[in-house]
Amino acid sequence: MILRFKQLLTRVTYYVLFHFSHLSIISAAVPKPRFNNIQQPKTIIPDYYVKEVRPPTYKQQPLQVHFSMKVLDINSINVEDMDFRMDMLLKQEWIDPRLQIPDDLFDTGEDVVALPTHYFENLWQPDLYFLNSKIVEIATLTQKFSSLSLFRNKTVSYSARMHAIVACQMEFQHYPMDTQICPLNIESFAYKYDKMKLKWGDAGVSVSSELRLLQYHIGEPLELKEMNVFTSEKGGNFSRLVVYFRFERQIGHHLIQTFAPSTLVVMLSWFSFWLGLDAVPGRVTLVVTCMLTLVTMFTGLRSDIPPVAYVKALDLWMAFCMFLVFAALTEFVIVKVLEKHYQKYKNRLANSHLLEKGKEKVLWREIDYLSRIIFPTIFIIFVAVFWPMLVFSKSKTA
């Protein structure tokens, strides 16, 4: 009996030793969970943190939010709707002293760490918006194109790529040599000037060097302003950032498509002065065809811009061109009427044939000859006055 008890005790001892040794092997084979950077940000937000409350500042000074922007693309300038669409990278930075950032959160020798963007939902966010925008949205593919970074000095940096359609009040007095000044206003929606102050970051606003527009050139450097503006709708003063985009229309397209063809049509109408009075069908057809060509050209140009109540520079050009062509037609009618009256007068005074022959040269042949000089001279004077005044007025308004 005692022998059996000893054998049973020995078996139990071996079983216990084997079981614990097996557990130690399993525990040694399974790695312990590491406290990586993804888990650590859970500790940066203390229990007393309220994301709806603005970060405290020294002596109740307004919280400074630094804003910077890089324009990647401007892919549409719509003159009919008076707006433009742009793709941009935005960056906002501010200090939140309530955050508790451990030193082991940063890699060795670095002062900034990138965090997953969903942590941004747990932090206080400045309520900035574009005052004159129609549509603003964050670009997405499989997820939103945004990033969140923290610095050792508790600076929060949030960046995002955004699309926006911005309204712009355009003026077309100098069209097609117009320059559109389009401001973009950034403002806080709820925090007044004594609570939040907006400032341009070190980068300010920059434009991508690869950006190319079809009919416009972006004037640089861009004008940046920091303003304190009273808003009656919200009942107080608000900090506002303003960047002025200057879109200068390139004249090359209209030189080829508008000014050069219309000049050639006007010059073509002058050929009628070299045709005799007997070529009535050819002379009338030439001038009328020139007039219809200008009218068709002018109608097509008006469809490129919205109808406005004031006179544009292009209207003056096309009106003067049509006036010269109409004047050439009027000159032919006057000369033809004089010629008919003279024929009647000549029949009555058959005895003074030599005198009438000399007058015949003055009445219509000399008028046609003078028209060959007067019409080009008038057009040259108009061109010499039109272009300098247009360039001067454009530079004055810009």
C-alpha cells in the first residue's frame, strides 16, 4: 500500500513539472506586446481635456493660429459664374498646452511625430472657413488626404489637401486685356479677435511652379494681409487673413483670333477705293461681305463673356472697325450719287464739255483717291491712341 502511494506521488510530481515547464516554453515563445507609437497618443490627452474648449493662453491673450497654403492647381476660371476652382494644400498650427506628450513618443534626435489623422477628432480644432467660397471639400481617394503632427513644444500641426470653388467679382472694362483681382478670405466663424488671432505662417501662400493656365498668368508675388474686421452679422471683430490672386489675361490668343483678323477685314474694305464706279456689284459685295464678317466675328466674341451693362475695350475696337467698313460703303454711295447728278448736269451743259470733264475728275475720282489716304490714316491714329490708353488704364487699375 505504501509502495503504491509513493508511485502515485511520483507520477503527480512529474505531471506538475512537465505542465509548468510547457507553460514557460509557451510564454517564452509568445512576444510581449510593445508600447508603440500608435498606442502612445492615447496618453497625450489628459482626463480633464475638453475638445470643445479653446486652449488656454498666457494672460488671456488671443490664441495664435498660423495658416499657410500652397496652390497646386487652378483648373477653371469661369467668367460666366464669376468663380475659379483651385486645389491646394492647407496647413494650420497652434499650441495646446493641455497636451501631455511623453519624451519616448519621439524618435531619437527628432522633435516632431506624425500621428494617425483620426486623433485629430479628439483635439480642439480652429473653426476656420473661406468667407467667399462656394464649395470646399477635402480630397479623398481611399481616405482623406490629411495629416496630423505633434511637436515637443506642444504645437499641433494639421495639413490637408482640399478642393474649393471661390467666388470672385470680375470686371471686364479692359477685356481682353483685363486683370482680375480675386481675394480669398479666411476667418474664424465663432472666435472673435480677442479669443483667436490668425497669422500667416512662414511659408505664407505659394504657387506651384508647374502651374500653367490657358488664358491667364498668375501675377506674383501674391499680396497677403492680416486684418481685424468688424462683422455685423456675427456681432464683433474677427481676425481675417486675405490673399489676393491676380489673374492677368494673356493677349496672345485674342491678337491671333480677334485683332489681326479684324484689321485685315478693315484693310480689305479699302480695296473698293481702287475699283471703278462701273464695278457696282463687285464694290458693294466686297464692302458688305467685310461688314458681315465683322458682325459674325463680334457675335462670336460676345459669347465668351457674360453680358455686362458697360462698354468693354473690345466693344470699342469692333465698333470702330465696323464704322470704317460702313464709312467705306457710305463713301461709295455718295460718290455714286454725285456721279449720277453730274451725268444729268453734263447732259444739260453739252457746250461746256471740257469744263465738265475737269470737274468729273474732282467729283469722284479725287474722292476715291483721297479715301485711299484718309481711311488708313484714321485707322492708324485710332490704333496709336487705343493701345496706349488701354495699357495705361490697365496698369493704373492693376
